[in-house]
Amino acid sequence: MGENYGYSKIMDIVTSIAPIALALIMLGLGLGLTLADFKRVITSPKDFSIGIICQLILLPIVAYIIVLILRLPIEIALGLMIIAAAPGGVTSNVLTKFANGDVALSISLTAVGSLISIISVPFIIFTSANLMGIDDISKNISMTGIALKMALVVTVPVIIGMIIRKLANNFISSKINIINKITGFLFIIVFAAIWIEERENIFSYLAQAGMAVLILNVSMMTLAYFIAQSFVTASPQKKCIALECGLQNGTLAVFVATQIFNDIAYVIPTAAYALIMYITGFIFIYILRNQS
């Protein structure tokens, strides 16, 4: 599938804009963080541990099982593994608030998961590729190479954001909305470029990727919710963990996919997931709020 679609100017746009959008998202995340967000790892270890295990371990396993069951083409399969490897997105914090979930726990999971992602994402992707019998992925970029690139656009902006908050807390409160608007605009450009690039094949891709990402998203939120129900302290924590496992950082996934592959087909599952996760997320919240 992917061999038929070469590297294009639109792919250049996606490759250029994705790192900027991701860096701004992570800067915004850092601006909203304090050391207290990381202390919760120690003060509420059970809730945090269940959430991070569901996200870092269970989510990729479920995604790989879906790949095997549906016998997905390589591009769709690896694209699915990339979105499964991505940490929770900042959107999960917002939707957790709508669901009356534990927002503090959500922020902690997003922050720690994002920082760990510079190691976990390359490991999951390269391991998945090896399990699928793809051994030439390392010819494009090494695991260390992608980890270093991720550190520049994930870890560094988060640290800078936290430093700025520490030094100029009053200043950033008036500027964070501007950052969010710029990020949103860049995010739209990235995904619009993906749809334009693959407009002739988009329905074929969505037919394959759409079902896979829908199954992944719904099954993961459901699994995470019931696992959390068995271990965590209360309803707000269950809601948080379920949403954190269903709302991934799509911009990070796009960045990783474009750094490793020269074919936009690998990004299609991320684009499909980005659309589906909001719909299923709000449906999930509606169900949870009615149960409360």
C-alpha cells in the first residue's frame, strides 16, 4: 500500500510543522506543571501505578493483539502501534474534568508518561516492528536517534515551561491561551495536510484503520476502567485512568511516524484515532456522568 505513495511537498509540510506543534503542546504542558504534580507519584502510588501500567504496557499489548486478529497491512499495523505507544494527551486532562474525574492524577499521568515516552515510544515501535518481521526500520533511524529527537521536542519544552512558570507565574497565565491557539492552528494544518495528501485513498485507509482504532480506543477505555475498579481508591480515579488510556497525544504520534517513515500512510491511523477518540470520549463521559 505505502510503496505507491512517495515523499511529497505535503509530507514536507507535515514533517516540518509536527515538531513545532508538539514542542508548543509540551511547552504548554510544562507551563501548567509544578513539582507537586510529580510528588503524586509518591503520595498516591497505587492509583498512579495502575494508570501508568495500563497505558505503557496494556495499551500496546491490546494494540498488537488487534493487529494480529485483523491482519492489518504493515503501514496500518505500525501506525496503530505508534498511536498505542503515545502517552496520554493534554486533552485527557480537560475531558477528565468534564467527567468529574481526578484531574490532578490525570495531569500527573500525562506529565510522567510524556517524559517517559522518549524511551517507551521508540522501544514499543522497534519491538513491534521486529515482531512483525520488519528489520529494515533501523535503516531510517536508530532507536537512540528517535529518542534524542523526542527529547528535544518533548522533554526540553516541558522543562522550559516549568522554569518559566516558576520565574514568571503571573506572566504565563495571560500567554497560555495564545500558545494553545497557535498549537490548535498548527494541529489543524498537520491533519488537513494528511487528508489532502491521501484524498484518493482516504476511504480505503479509513476502512482498514478506522475499525482498528475504534476497537483499540473503546476496548482500552473499557478495560482500563474495569481494571481500575478492582484496584484504585474511588470513582474519580477510575474515570481518570480510563480516559487517560483512551485519549492519546496524536501530535506526538504524527511526529514519530514522520521521523521514522517517508510515507504518510503510516500517519493515517493517528489521524483516524484523533477523530474517533473525541467522539468515543464524550460518549464515555456521558455514560459515566449518568451513572454517577
